[in-house]
Amino acid sequence: MHQILTVCLGNICRSPTAEALLRRECPNLSVISAGLTALVGMPADPTSQLVASNFGLDLSPHRAQQVNAVMCHKSDLILVMEAFQKAEMERLFPAVKGRVFLLGHYNQTEVVDPYRQPLAQYEASYDAIARGVSDWVSRIQKIQLA
């Protein structure tokens, strides 16, 4: 495994947070993020930056980008936040089938979009992302050792 792609809608809240967590936990992998309806060029949402900073993550360098076929082709694993995003990725990029999973796959949860919601929703989103990343990291490490 060489590259992981995290995907949400706008690429300013959930996927950048997942990207930063995965980068910290898997420093030997390339991790990128993108959005299905990205707010291209925008920084991470200020509240997402605040919550992430409380856990030692710096989202300030992030700039949103639109998901594209090249990213998908180069990615060994694609992690989305909600089931409809998995379906949309497979519809837009049929070659990704079998490589797209929910970030919350192992605990059968979706990561709800916190955009423009109260701080508590951003914190809940962060917690869900952290759980999903933790579940995936243990499995990724086993794959890399094999």
C-alpha cells in the first residue's frame, strides 16, 4: 500500500481531518484528500482547524481540491465519510470498486458532516473520524507487515 485518499463533500472539514490523522499514524504512506463537490482552493473550515488543533493536528496548510480519476487511480485505498459517497465514487470512477470503503466501515458508522453546525457537531465528527482512522490503521499496518 502506497497511497490513501480520503473523500467527503467540500474537502474542508472531514476529509482533511482524516488525512491529517492518517498521515500522523502512517508516516510512510502518501495520504491525500479531496471532495466530491470541493470548495476548490479554500482552507480547512476554521472550526475544523480549531478542533483538530486540540488534538495536535495542523490543518492550516490544507487547500480543498476536487476528486479526480488520477487521484483515484493512484490510491490503493479510498475512505469516504458516508455511504452515498461510496456509491457516488463508484458511479463516477468505476475502476475504484473494491477500493472504496466507509471510514467507519469496521464500526458500521458514517461521519456526519459538521459544516455550519455547532461546535459539538465538529467534536462528534472528529471523534468518529479518530475511531475510523484507528480501526483502519491497525489493519493497514498488518497489510504492510505481510
